[in-house]
Amino acid sequence: MHFKTHMENSTISARVELGDYANRVLGIIKIKYGLKDKSEALNKFIELYGQDILEKRATEEYVKKIITMSNNHFKKYGYKKMSLRELDKLSGV
């Protein structure tokens, strides 16, 4: 099977042995998403559920967005500290 990664735009070949259940799951994913083979189905499965195990790398655009949001927050609120009592009240504890 071939694995394509969106981040590096490269293909890695790997020989895998699938159990019956894994084979059936990939078959269903292949049909459900109209994919051409189980290699594409495995990639789709990883795309759908991989973030539960490994976070995706942030894009430069996303990092810039987060920095802008942080800067806007500090411009509006400054570096005000919150007491534990205020935090408890805010979080309903």
C-alpha cells in the first residue's frame, strides 16, 4: 500500500498484513468514499481518525491567526491576573 502525506507530498510504500475485520473496515471506507483501492481507504481512515492519536502540524496561516488572536486579546485585556476565587466563580466551582 502507498501512504501519501499532505505535509511532505511524498509517498511511502509499505507492505501491510490486515486482519479480517481491518480488511472489511477498509472495504467499507473504500465503497463509502468512492476510493479506488484500500491504500486510499487507509489514508482516508487516517485522515478521519488520526488526529485522535497525533495532532496535525499547524499551517503557517493557522499560526498567524492564533498569534493575531492572542495579540488582540492582550490589547483588549492586557496581562490582568485572575485570583483563584475569580477563576472558581467563572468556572462554576
